Amino acid sequence: MPETYFEGVGRRKAATARVRIYAEPPRGGPELGTVVVNGQPGQEYFPRLGDFQQVFEPLEAAGLNSSFFVSVLVKGGGVTGQTGAVRHGLARALLKSDPDLRSLLRKGGFLTRDARVKERKKPGLKRARKAPQYTKR
């Protein structure tokens, strides 16, 4: 029997996450309510205080904390970007599993892609906006 799952792709900054949620965990695998990120338990992959809770926010808002086994493949970016990408992907996967959750997820802001990215450096400046110090004499 093929494994049935719902998949969502989330992005933030330079990070991309492919999130799969299983209503039934793979045979011989972890139980429902478990999150595996890049082959590691979610708590180990996101050890920073509050990051793992932020990833779980869409599930908590929908009241489905221990209803799914979540498998994540995330690449690129840093810790904050990856956290946001996984959260976005999880919300999209939940939406595919139950379209009635759209208003709830939209209200929480989980379906909106955070478009903020690092601004490019401009010529003649030290960084994106920092100009060299002005000297009159």
C-alpha cells in the first residue's frame, strides 16, 4: 500500500522546506505527533529557544498537534529562514489536507510568504545603505 501524505513547500529568505504530513506514520517509523527534520528529531534540529514552537504554530492553531507525523527536508539559508520556511510549508500541507482550514491559517498569517530578503549592496557604499564617512576637509 502506498504511503499517503500531503506535501507543502515553504520558503523564507534563502531557505526552502519541503514538508510532508502523514495521517498514518510510515510502517516501523515514529508515532503521530513526531517531527523529523533532515533525518533528525525536530527538537534537535531547532535547539534554539522558541524556534521549534514557531514551527509547530500552524498545527496548534488548527488544533491538530498529535494528528500527523511530519517529515521535513529543508535546505539553504540560516536558522531563522529555515524555521520560517518549515512553518510556511507546514501550513500549506495542512491546507491541502483540509481546505476548510484556510480562513484559520490565513488569519494566523501562516499562508503568507514573508517576502523580506537581504537588500543588495550598492556601488559606492559600504553596505546596502551605509555610506562612507563624509569629511569636509
